[in-house]
Amino acid sequence: MNAQNLASILLYLAVLLHLLGMSGWVQAKLSQPIQLATLAFMLTALFVLRKKKRKARRRTRKPPAEVAVMLERAEEGEPGK
């Protein structure tokens, strides 16, 4: 099961619990645990969907061949042609 499917299942469960809590069919003392479970399902879905960010290593770019030739000419003192 991939992360997107798991997150969608968790969000569906959160929505169902929220609708159950809002419907009025539950006792008043159970409303807070249902709200906490809804919050837990939503936060778990966010945690499942987050991607691990990797630090990008910056490579030094290799200069084109023309730049190398120009540098050689400049170091030798020849005028550019």
C-alpha cells in the first residue's frame, strides 16, 4: 500500500468520525475523544504524505572549452583573436 492510498483512507476515517460527532448521535462525554481521534487521523495522514527532503549537493560546473582557451591566452599574454 503506497503512502497516498494510506493517507486517503486515514482522511476518509477522519471525515466519517467528524460527521458522526457532528450528527448528535453520540453522547456529550464522547465528543472530545471523537474530536481527538479525528485530529489524530488527519495528522497521521499528513505525516504519511510528507516526503523526506534531501540536501542537494552543489557541484561545480565545468566551464566550456572556449573559456579554457580564453584563460590560457590571457595567462600567456596573447591578445584575443
